[in-house]
Amino acid sequence: MTTIRSVAEEAGVSIASVSRVINGLAARGDTEERVWKAIKALDYQPNSAARALKVRRSEQICLSFDDLANPAYTMMTRGVGQALSASEYRLVLASAFSSVEEIIKHLKTMGRGFADGLIISPIYGDVRITKLLSNLQIPVVVIGTLPEGINADNVWVDSSAGVEAAIVHLKHVGRKKIAFLNGPLSTNPGRRRLAAFHNALASNNLQSLSENVFQADAFSPDSAYQTISSSKNLSTFDSIICANDQLAAGLMKYCSQNQIEIPSDLAVIGIDNTDLSSLLRPTLTTIDLHAEERGALAAQLMLQRLADPTRPIQKIVVEPTLVIRESTEEK
């Protein structure tokens, strides 16, 4: 196996000189050129773990989500990965946090040299999470709602504006009895999107009907299906806005199995504009929160922060877009 000693002998320099070049430190004369030429000739792969211990850098950016099975997070990951691809940093993923306790456990590892930066989209609001994020000694970029008390770079989308646009569209196509299929209220998206729904109904002079919120236990198709199956008043409504595309998929499955025609009987709108929305039949009208763009922006903020730790904190706001498809055609 090629070693750093082999590179030094090939280049005609000392092992210390090879180490300096690999670690990005200044080298004398043509030493750097000779070292890199030798590395290429011998196909030498530096030991990144050992290097990390020496320079106190992992050359890793950690990306943390609640659930990577969610297509919106997959799109966001794609954006982060593309933005980091030309940099020296590797992307590592941490996900499947089913509870606040799991997130807390994960954040505690961040202080042990696991990564040089953390990009996180925390859906739970908890003072312990806030404290851990605030105390991290590495740069943090938050995608989504920035927890109060945290001074970090932030990429945020105004999902409330997206819900407002959905209500306006439904009103335009003649729908007046509108319901909301929500995810857990213990999460930031669950609380924010439900509040946006009620505010949008009021601002558009639409009546808030009794029991017009279907409350699912998770942002998943199965949870949506079970929630709608156990309800007794779906026929009260002519349209439903779902808190994400996965909930909409579960609702549409129930409708298909129970002879409820979409959109003639029930118009359906999702949130996220994932790949799923164009694969469903009928295709799903949805609020595009530009997940891939937000991921790329977050990665760019992280790279800027790592290059200049003293620059001012930045907050970028992304505007949602309503993507109209077959599930909300006019009556």
C-alpha cells in the first residue's frame, strides 16, 4: 500500500514536507508541485481520519432531518449535496429522529469532532434543543423556523403564504367548504400550517366549518389513510388542503377505494411539490416550498460561514409557489 513515505521518496522531499502540502500549508519552492505530482503518480489516498486529528477538522458537513423517507427531505438533500460537491467537504446524513430525545442525543455528538458544520431542519420546538444548538462550537445553519434564542444562519420559507394561495385558488374554482388534513401539532410545521389555514379562511371570508381539521399522528400516507378512515364527516367538505404531499397521497388512496371522485367530489391540495405529486392520479395540485433550492442555499451559507466565521448572520426567505394540477380542476 502506498504510504506518505513512498510519496516523499518519489518527490525527493521529506515526510514533513508532504504532510504540509496535504494539509494545505505553505511549502518552499517547487515542493508543492513535486508532491502533488508524486501523489498522482502513486495514486496515494491520504488518511482523512488521521489528517482530521492533526488539523482538528473532519472535512464533513452533517445534514440532519427528522425522516429521510420524506420526499421533501430527499429533495433538500439533493440541493445540499450539489452545492457541496465542488467543495472540500463531504456530506454525512443523520436522520430518523422519532422523538425530541433522539435529536438531543444526536446534537450531543456534534461537539465531539464529528463534523465541521451542521445543517439542520428541526421540526420540534424544545428548550433543550435550542440550548444544545446555541452551545455548539461549530457553525449551524437552520432550514425552517429558527428557534428563538439561536443566532444562526437561516433559510426559511413562508408556508403561510402558500396556504393562503391555496385557499384563494380553491375559492376561485368554486370551493367553499374547505377542510385541513394536518400532521402532529407537536411539530413546528403542524402548528404553523394549521394556524395559516384558519387565518386564510378568515381573510378570504370563508366559513370555518365545524370539525374542519383532520388530525393525523404523523406526516405519512398511512397516518392520513387511518385518520380519514375513522372520520365520519368527510362528505361535509368539497376540498381539503393537506399539510404535505404524503398526507395527500393517503387521502387520495382512501378516496379511490371509496368511490370518491377527485376533483369532482373533492378537490385536494398538498404541500411540498415532491416527485410524488406528479405521479399520483389525478396529478396533485401542491404548494412548492422549493426544498431543493433551500438545501442549496443552506449549503452555500455554511460554506460562506466556514470561510469567514466573522461575517454577519444571514437569513434568506424563499417564497412558495402554487403548482396547479388535475386534483383541483373547476367543477
